[in-house]
Amino acid sequence: MNTRLWTLRHGVWQLPAGGAIMGILNITPDSFSDGGEHGDTASALAHADKLLADGAHIIDLGGESTRPGSAEVSIDEEARRVLPVLRELRRRHPQALLSVDTRHAAVAEQALEAGADIINDITGLADPAMRALCAAAPCGIVLMHMQGQPRTMQLAPHYDDVVREVRAFFEERLALAEAAGIARERICLDPGIGFGKNVEHNLALIAHLEELRVENLPLLMALSRKRFMGAVLSGGAPAPVREALPTVVMSLLAADRGADLHRVHDVRELRDALRLRRAVLGA
């Protein structure tokens, strides 16, 4: 199995063969699946401890919901939610890889000062201020594709060829990042499942995932509990799926097609599934 390298804040990380796991820690009242469950610092820290114990390689902290239809929160409120948890996690787990899911350069700057290793930007480094910040700080970056904005992105997403267009977006944004002084080896690419895509778009991106890879950069898949799986399973309208099994199955299919990282809620279940997959592939 191929392993890939990702340059993070404190050096080059060799991703585990068969896939790394990014555990989701939403410190929000309104995320689509687990909003309000970890909204205070104590419960967020307890959940982060559990995610690490269950096998997460990275904890991804988010203080703003970007579910379809969500409204933007203020920078001050996002920082108020995330920073106390981030600082305490860095103190408790000095070797852990910590990511902050934000589209705001002001929040990202404070997160990096508090010890974040990775900035996970759903806008794909659209903001010149975010590019300048990431150029000045040696962090890892998740560069995601999104069509539209969270409030409206699922109203009528359209592509002539979703795989070709997402890959072209990656190439364009990588060129912007490089022009800003960001080395490509610091970037991981995320096709943005569910962000301005319908069911067919999401399935096509998973099926043709390796075609999205640019210059051997790592690919992250964030499939956890996404609504398109509910549509596939029911034959009806998209709906969140809280059970772990659909996410595990889809993540394994993505791993077979080249995914290097998996952003999930249910870490232990995916950890075990990836171990079984590695055993078979290594036999």
C-alpha cells in the first residue's frame, strides 16, 4: 500500500498505510449531526480524549457549523468556542496533531498561536489573508472544494463534469497558494463531499477519486454521516445517517480508490475496519 507525506508544523508526517483518521470535534450548537453535544469546554475535551483513545491521528476542531443552510457566526464567537479547547488539548496532548476547521484568517491566526498544526479551510484558501497567513506559518493545510456558500450551496448545484471541474479547481488553487509562498507539500486536498454537490456528484467523486489527485498530494475524504448516504439507502431525499456502518463502508470504498485521510465522527469503528482492510491487503 502506498503511503504519502504531508509537511506539517513540526516536520514531515508519513501518513499511515491504508489511511489516517481525523476525528471530528464540533464545538457548536447547530452542526448537522452532533450540534450541541460538545458545546462546552469540559464535554469537548472529554470527547477529544475519547477520539484519541479510539485511534484518531488528528483532532479537527470546529466552532462554526457549515452544514447546508447554515448562517455564518462572528469571528469572536467562533474563537470563543474553539480556543479554550485547543489550548487545553495542546497542554494535555503535546504530541497530538490538532487541526482547526475555519474559513476565517483571524481565527486561524489565533489557532496557530494556540498550537494548531493544521488549518482546514472549506473555502480552499479563497481569502488572500488566509493565504498570507498560511505562507507565514509552517502549518499543514486542508484545501477543500465548495461550490457556492453554506447557506445556499445545496439549492441547485450544477456541473458539466464534476470530476474534471473539481480537479481543475485544485490545480487553480494550488497555483494561487504557490504564488503566495505556500509549498505544495504542505497541502492536502479535499473534494468537499456534500458542499455544493448532489447525490450523483458525490458518488462520482468517490468513484473517480484517484483522478482528482494532483502531484501525489494526500486526499482527504469527509464522508461522515453525510446526507447523500441517506438518499442512497432510502431511495428518497437526502437525510443524515447517524449509524456508523454507512460511513465505514463508504470510507473503505474511498480508501480503495486512493483516500489517504478520513474525517469521521465514529473513530473506533473506522479504525477497526481499516485494520481489517490492511490485513487483507497485506496477506
